[in-house]
Amino acid sequence: MSFKQSVDFMINKALSVLDVSKGLAEAIKGCNAILEVRFPVEIDGKVEVFTGWRATHSTHRLPAKGGIRYATSVNLDEVEALAALMTYKCALVDVPFGGSKGGLNIDPSKYSREHMEKITRRFTRELATKGFLSPATNVPAPDLGTGQREMAWMVDTYKHLFPEDINYIASVTGKPTNLGGVMGRLEATGRGLAFGLREFFRHSTDVRAAGLDGELEGKRFVVQGLGNVGFNASSIMSDEDGIKVTAIIEKDGAIVNDLGLDVKAVHEYMLESGGVEGFPDAKYHRDGSKVLEKECDILMPAAFESVINKENAVRINAKIIAEAANGPVTFEADGILRERGIVCIPDAFLNAGGVIVSYFEWVRNLSHMRFGRMEKRLDELRGVQTVRAFEELTGKKIPTQIRQELTHGADELDLVNSGLDDSMRLAFQQIRSVKELNPKVSDYRTAAFVISIEKIVSSYLDSGVY
Ligand code: GLU
């Protein structure tokens, strides 16, 4: 079963509990437009040809939104499946975008910075001149193998192609903060995961149904992939929630320490040595796939799709699978895990933090002003006035720590994180209420897709199909 088929089967499962006509269901599931490009770039005097794609899955809202992936495994099926997941994800968390995804078949580690810039700028020209990149219709963002650096080149290329577009800066999100990026976007997907899991652990019945109890504190995590998402999610939850990361699986193998790994130290070690092998105070296993099956409370796949599939699903030894990657559990594995009582917290919800904060960045760019610029000092003043009023009325001094908290005016990062937290809480509350109220819905993934499909259907019905 291909990745796209797997996503479609999951959507069919959600459609089966809804009353949606066959035609409308087909309209929702199908990919709206696909661009495939092949372009030559001169690398050290030799011409190399690159193949890339951008799929626009849904345009029921515009712009269509989603990342651009650089990897040798990228292909059309993957890009289409990921574009579809973007549609459902945006609808679920009330981000008013359609879904899109792009990919370039390339191994970025084989090219210098200069070469990557040349290739990225050329790919951007292909996308922009063929109608697959603009602040109004299609807005890329980082994904596997891309980051702020690539987004900076993309937005700069777009700006030079369309200098008359006053909103050029909103043509790409996930940019560096000195180039129109919003504070908090870099770690947004990881922070969103933390907010999402905290919300899950606020509902003790859900926690007990997953075979766990208490709070996030002390929960044993196995993390697959210490890239942007895996690293930020696990280091934020280690620092702020007291989780224990007992294993980290990377490209060159896995490291295990049941007493807990220092995620930041592992990350630094990886940046220096290129892998996890040799990290002190941990046992190294060359075969990382075996460590995926290690006993833990929460397994967090944060790398590629389909890593939990019908081959290994029977051996997964976690209570919860926290889907940080897109599509890490196949449709077949999903069924096996459900039968075994292992709870999946689905990607469409749990990793939506990235696109939620991309939405904030896009809005910030269209308003041409950073968040908090108008109200921060006023906010601060209100705090000072409240403190003063309290002290005058009671004759007592407010302790310094509380005074500082009360007189802090919200800056851009505070506002972004507040909006992200709220979006994640609301989405989970909606998911669990659909699961509770609809007897035909037995899992969080189906509940999430039911919500997404209902929203997309009502947007089609309200505006008409034409
Ligand atoms: N690539 C990320 C995702 O899969 C972010 C997409 C975006 O911000 O547009 O959700």
C-alpha cells in the first residue's frame, strides 16, 4: 500500500461515519493540481538535472499551504499524500488554508551552501512562474531537509521576480526572524507537540484508557529522529515537563539510557560528529529499528512516514504513539495497534504547531507589523497600575517575582505561544468530544478526520462547487 493509499484509507474510514455524497467525497480526496519540474543547474562546471514536485491538494481555502521537503526519497506519491494531510491538518486546527506540499529529489548533504542556494533559487523560479508560489495562492514552509536558510532564498527569489507584489514577504513562511519570520516559528512544531500532549494529560479518563496515569512528568519517551521537530519537542518537554527520554533513534543507529538522556547534549554531539554513535553514558545499537520496539510509555516517531507498519506494529511496546512526523503509522499498522490497545495521537493534530505558527507569520507579514508592537507597553502599564492599586489599597508590597509577571507586557513570542497553546487545546477538546459523542468513532485519528471533513464539506456546500 502506498503512502497516499494509506492516507486515503484513513479518510475513507472517517467518511464512512459521515453522510457525504460520493461525488463530494471524491472532490475532497483528490489532488487539485500537480506540478512536476525538471531543471538543469550547473554544479562545478557540470550540468545536473533535478526533479521536483508541488502538489496542491485542496483550494477550498487559499492560499494552499505546506512545506517543501529535500530528500532522495521524495516522489510524487509522497508529495501528494503529504499535501492531502496538510488539507486535513489545516481544517482541523482552524487555519484558513488549503493543503499543499512540495519536494525536491536531492541529498542536501552532498552539496555546498552555494550549490544549495543556486538549486533552491532555480526551483523557486519554477514554482513561482508556474503558479505554485505566491502569498495569495500557495505558500511553502520548511519540512524535512529544509529550514530558515532555504526559506530566505525562496522569498528573496520571489521578491526579485515580483517586486510589485506588496505582500511578497508573505510568499513563504518559516523565514529567519530578520527577514519577516515570526518569533517562535522555528520551535513551533515541537512546542505544539508539548502543548498537545499537556492537553491530553489534562484528561485523566483518556490517560487511563491509554494504560497510563498521572501527568507527563517522569513519562519514558523513545524518540525517533532528532531533527527540528524531534529535538524541540523532546528538549522542551524534558526542561518544562520533566519527561525522561530513554532512547533516541537516528540515521546511524540508536542510543539507550534507562536513566534518561540529556537531549541537548545528544543534539550537540550529533552536530559535531554527524551521528549518535559514541555518545557517552549510553548504550549504542547499530540497528535502530529494534529500539523502536523498546518498552516505553510514549513512542514519538519524528522522522519519516510509514516507520510503524504492518511488519513491526505487532512488536511496538509503547502505550501511546505521539505522531510528530507526518504519516508515521500506516493504515494497516493503525488497525493492529488499535487492537492491541495502543493509542495513537494523530499527526494531523499533534504536529500542527508548525502550520499554526506559519499562519501567524503569514498574518504578521500581511499586516506588515510585528505582533505586540502596538499593545506591549500599554499591557505593561496596565500591570503597573494594577500592582500600584493593590499595594495602595492593601498597604502591602507585592513580591518581586509576582510584580515582574504582572508588569510584563506581552511581546511577539508570548502572543505566538499563547495562540499556539489555545489552538492545540481547542483541537484536542474537539477531537475527544467527537470520539465521546459519536459511537461509530473509536479512535482519535478518525475523530480528527471527521472534524476536518465536516469543515471542508461545509465550506464546499456554503460556497457551492464550481
Ligand atoms: N512542513 C510542516 C508540516 O508538515 C509545516 C507546514 C507549514 O508551515 O506550512 O506541517
